[in-house]
Amino acid sequence: MHTLYLCASPIGNLEDVSLRLIRTLNEVSLIACEDTRTSATLLARYDIHTPLTAYHDHNKARETDRLIDYLLTEGDLALLTDAGMPAVSDPGYELACAAQDRQIPLTVIPGPSAVLTALVLAGLPTDRFVFDGFLPKGGKARRDRLKDWAREPRTIVFFEAPHRILATLADLADHFPDRQVAACRELTKRFEEVVKDTPQGLLDHFNENPPRGEFVLVMAGAPSQAPDPEAAVNLARSLTQEGMRTKEAAKIAAEKTGVSKRLVYQALIADDRQAD
């Protein structure tokens, strides 16, 4: 039986490889990669001539079984994504699980990680953090994720595409106006940039400087102090004065402050009764 190697690849600078990665890519008999063109550039840089085969989100349902058969009968296999660690918002999870199910040996060749690189560069607490992938594009899933973040005390790391960064910063400005956020782009490349500010400050920056490249956003977690019921009720009152319905105002105030929606709603109802 042969071995599956899950190989971290450079996230930008092609010099960010280890001697172990170069040796492994030379020694395996096949490399499964997210994009053969991207991986071919890396292999050419280090004079590696191992054959490549495509393995990505669009073919993994079919290719996983084929690669498992290859490991069982043919030779060692390396899995290489376009950038960073396999299985972290990249292909690899299904193949690793399938290998474990068939008791195929697997190991990791560690290396670059956009998540950890951005976390260290952000200048926010690193002792406890959560990686949350990509923020959902919209709808209930997006609202629920933002609601979860209102109560999340750990530093939050997540990815965003350049064409959605302005909309995401606008949502962060609405929900977390006082939080510090670091926007990290072009990590390890020549034009690497880390801009740290409030969400509105970042929004102003990228409105003036059109965003390019993939982003990793690092946001401070929720403040450790206890929720302030009075502040939540006052926020809900201001929302109702602007014409919002009582239930909706209570819901939004609860999401933004961490105070119980029921408590806020009951306070608004009490206001209405006193007014009558």
C-alpha cells in the first residue's frame, strides 16, 4: 500500500517551499493538483518532472475513487492545491477521508498558510482564533453568520474575493462599527498589503484604492464585557422611531449587542403600554 502526501504550496512567493516538499514532489509517482498550470509553474521552478493530474471541486466526485485506486495499486500520491494547505477552503478533505476509510497511510508536508500568515500580520490577539472560511454571499446564511460573530470572543479570520470586499466591509461597518479589522492582500508577494482600521475606515480606503487580489480579513472578537441591556433597548427604541417594526427592532438590537431579544422586545412593549 502506498502513501498520500497532503502538501502545502506557496501562497504567493515561490521561494516559500521546504526541502521536504521538493524531495516529496520528486519522489512520488503522481501529483494531483487543483490547477495543472499553476502547479506546473512551481514544478518548473524546482526542476521537478513528476506527472500531474487534475483534482478540483468540479471533478472530485469522480476523481476521488480513481486516486484511491491509484494509491492502492500504483504508487505514492501528492495532493497539491494552488496555494496553501490542502483541505482548508481547498480540495483535499474528501480524498483524505477516503484514504483513511481504506486505511491508506497519509501525512502532511507542512508549509505556507494564508490563514496563519494573515493572523500573525494583523496585530490582533492570536492566543484564540477561529477560521470561518468565506462569508456567505447573502440571504439568511449571511445574516446568521454575522449574528454568530456578534457573540464570538475569539479573533475571526475569513477569506473574501476582491469583487465582494466592499459589500462585506459595509456589512461589518453596520454590525461591528467599533471592531478593529485587518485586510490582508497579496500575501508574501511583491505588493503585499495589510491595512488595519475600523470597517468604515477600510471601506473608505478601498473605495479610494480599488481592491485587487484575494483577501484574508482578520477581525477582533466580541468585547469581553457583559452585554448592556440599556444600550440594547435604546438602540431598539431608535430603530422603532425610524419606522421599524417592534419585533424587527428587537431582533436587530439583540444581534448587535448580545442582549436577549426577548428582554429587548418586552422593554419596547412596556414603552408602548406606558404611552397608551
